[in-house]
Amino acid sequence: MIALSLAEIAAVVGGQTHDIPDPSVQVTGPVVRDSREVGPGSLFAAFVGEHVDGHDFAAAVVEAGAVAVLASRPVGVPAIVVADVQTALGALARHVVARLGATLVALTGSAGKTSTKDLLAQVLRNKAPTVFTPGSLNNEIGLPLTALSATEETKFLVLEMGARGIGHIRYLTGLTPPKVGLVLNVGTAHIGEFGGREQIAQAKGELVEALPAAADGGTAVLNADDPLVRAMASRTKAKVILFGESGEADVRAENVRLTDSGQPSFRLHTPSGASDVTMRLYGEHHVSNALAAAAVAHELGMSAEEIAIALSEAGTLSRWRMEVTERPDGVTIVNDAYNANPESMRAALRALAAMGKGRRTWAVLGKMAELGDEALAEHDAVGRLAVRLNVSKLVAVGGREASWLQLGAYNEGSWGEESVHVSDAQAAVDLVRSELRPGDVVLVKASRSVGLESVATALLETGAEGEVAAR
């Protein structure tokens, strides 16, 4: 974080100093909420969780080098005491962002947020120092913590914004007002909480409503291939840039194909030129993510050639998102178990089919959460798609939703041993281990709550007779 005195921080957040001998002492290290991340000069934000109270670690974090604790009660060590730690953290982020000279880029969407954010960060940091959301810390706590990690040297601040209801993104943009806003798509993720795609579009569009006018440098980057996103152009006074495969897109892809290993290749067209891209990531769905990142980068001054080079070099930064690892026996494990929704599930299955040409393919799939009344239809559709893509074996893991996956496959024509329903992750591991052959490709995917990454981990350990080669 930029250096601030404890007195200034207390004034910004409306807090009272307790047990602070010298309020002029500065916070020069990161602001953290995990006591294990504390270092010299840190400020520790003490949150009260369901199982752990951060205030209990106050003495330990100060001993580890923290300057003070941001707390909701006195803790016997230097502290700034506030009525609500989350509100105070947001106020501090808003203050720091206002002092930075960085260009703030915010992005949202139903699917692909984290992958696109990682791509964009890798492209922009080729141009200038860039700070970006780690993993999926895109909520009212993770977002300000990311903003507070920026320094005077930061030129680009890339923030992922998630939403579970109307007003969430409006709140986040109030904490960290963006200059560039990117909306990827409107899908069915969390549709059970929102109530419908129109409500999801309403929530996602709050991002472009928060942008400054075009005359003040505001830019909305919208997906030309998604009608609900494209319609958001009417909700902003910012300059509008379209990306996609549509011929009307300002930044578009032509000659899209997949390499023999399932990696996308295409010709990138921007208003200032064109250049060829071959990505290291897997699956055609990354083309849209790459175009979104390219559109933002172009608006921030990068040439088509610079963008294409950076996209071709970019890898996976966040865990368990199409994380491809090859075992010594040639078995390929695709760990995409961080989360799942209908759009990302379909994209992962198509990527599996592309990667597995001439090889046996396995889809170890589990529940897609928060789909509400659409859950049965969406799980059934995914099971059917697995059959249409000729996936060699579908392993549906879990309870009711998994049975719907298997039922969809059965109704699509998978009547033999091509699909099976198992009760839990260990049963899936036992089954796959018993039938796996050298050269097979295994996709593991489900919503985060299912925890199917354990299946991928177990299958990699099974094949680790030698050193596993991660691609």
C-alpha cells in the first residue's frame, strides 16, 4: 500500500486509535485479513468469521510486524477501532485509489471473469506495472484488499467484480471507481439468486453506469456477440468499444481454429492493425476472453502486435481453472474444479473433446450450484452434451444433481457403461483409477462447494511414479 500514517488512516475510516504511542507511524506494508500474510509494516484487518475471530490473533500479528490492527473492539495492542471493519476497509480503499495515478479497469460477467482478468493482467504488465485481483477475490472484502496492494508505481489496477444481486456492483464501483469497464457476458450463473437473465443483465450493467463520460476518459468494453451485453451501450455515457467474432466488433477474431492439442489460434484484428495469436490455454472459449483483454489493452495504448505476443505467452495464473497436467504415463488431467455454471461446463466439455481427439476422454462432473428452478434442465443438458461430444465416459459425482447429469446422458443415448453415477469423490477416484489407460484425458469440473479438485489431485498422485510434467 502507499505509505499512510495511523492518524491519517483513523481519520479516513472514522476510527479511534487505541494503544498507539505514536500515531505518525506509517503503514508501509500490505493490508491483510489473514494473519499468516502479515509482515513488517502491515495493517491487519480483524474480521469476525463464522468459525474464527481475527481479533484473537491481534497480539500475534503485531509481534510478526504489523503496525496496527483494524478492529471493531480494543485488542490490547495498537489498533484503530471502527464500528464496522468491512465498511472501514472500503473507505480506506476509496481513499487510496483516489490518490493513485493508476488507470482502474473493472470487469464482470457470468463466466470467464477470472480467466479474462488473468489474461488482461499479463498483457498490461508488459506495458507498465500492473496490480490485479488474485484468484477470485472479487467481493466487498477481496476487492478493497486488492486495491490497497497498489503502490505509487502502479499504472494499471485490474479489478474483478462479482455480484450475487442487484446493487452489488454499484457498491463495488463506489469503493473503486473504474475508468474502463469490461462486461464479458450474461449467462445463468447464480440465476437461482437473481431470478432470471434479465435481472443478471441489470446487475452486470451497473458497471457501465458507473463509468465517467467519454469526454472524461470513460470507456465501456462490451461483448458484441451477447445481445444482453451489447444492449448495455444505452446505459453509459462512456465511449463504447465492441469485441467479439461479429464483423461489427472493433476488436475481433478471424480464422479461429484449435491446434491438435486443443489450444486456440486466430488472427486478431484491432482498429490499429492485425496480428496472429496462438494461445497456451486450452479451449475455444478462451478466444472471447482474449478478445476482451485485447480490446482493453488496445484502448490503453498497446499495438496489435504487442497484444498478440502477450496473449500468446500468457498462461494460467489462478488454480483449478483448466489446469492441464500430463502424467508420466501420458494420462492428461484437466483440473477445472474451481467452479461451474452451465456456460463454463459446456466450454470445458468442448475443450475436452478438442484435446482428446484420437484418445479416450473422461468427464468427471458434479453439481452446478445456485441454478434455482433451472437446475434440472441445465444438468440434464450437460449430460446430453457429453454424449453428443462423444465423451468416452461420464462420471457424475454426488447426489440429486449428479443423477440428473447421468439421466441426461442416458436419455441422449448413453445406455451402456458410457455414463455412471457415483456417490462421492472417493468413489469417482476408485472408478477412474481402475479403468484409466495411458494416454486418456480426464476433465474434472463442478461447483466449488463439491470439492472435486480432490479427484484431480488423487489421480495425479496415482501417476506420479516419476516427475509430473505440468503444461
